[in-house]
Amino acid sequence: MMRLMLFISCLALVVDVSCEKIGTPATSNGQAVTPAEHAGRSTLSYEEQQGMYVYIQHCAVCHGSEGKGDGFNAYNLEPKPRDFTDSTYMRALSDSRLFETISEGGRGVNRSPLMPTWGATLSKDEILNAVSYLRSFARRTKPGK
């Protein structure tokens, strides 16, 4: 279990560093993406666009570029990462709960210990923007999914 957590942390660091080097966020498969290429680009607020950069750089490797829990690392994880397109589940979560989960990681909220803590890496505004972006996934899917 510790080896898997170390592997995931290292992989996330590699993706993070590679994204910083090219100056453009990368999707879970390493391809560069810009807000203009985002499928819901016309409906994203400024905060959601900023959150998209945070999400792609730090979250997509596990949660997938479309938020379906199918990122590159998802294959190696048990339990699987959360599917943010599940609008029923996402409506049940408060913004403060999402903020807390991102800040403290899965272990901090009695969920998967494989979800890393981002509170020391991301600013409060970056986390709030990421929460806004997470909400946009469920908004783009049909209710009940």
C-alpha cells in the first residue's frame, strides 16, 4: 500500500513538474489543453476557468480530464477516484466539504487515503476555484448521472 501511495505521489509530481515546464496544463494523457479547447468553454466563469488549470495540473491524472474518475492513474487505485459528473452525488456535497476534501485529502475526511492533501500546495483561492470547476462537471451532465 505504501509503495502504491509513493508511486502515485511521484507520478503526480512528474505530471506537475512537466506541466510547469511547458507552461500549459496537461490532460491526464499528457496533451496540452487551454480554456479555449475545453468542451464547455462558453459556459465557464472566470473562477471555473482558473479552477480548470488547477484541476488539470493536479487532479486530472486520477479523476480524468472530463471528471469521470477515469484518469491515467485510476486503473491503479482502489477505491476508484470519484466521478464528478454524477450530478446526484455532487448536489449532495457542500462546497465546504469539497474544499475540505481537497485541502486535507481523503484521509482527512475519512475517505480514501490515496487522495493526497493539497492544502499546503494550493492557495485558498486556487482550491475555491477548483471547487467551482468541479461543480461544472455535474452541470454539464443529465440529472441522475
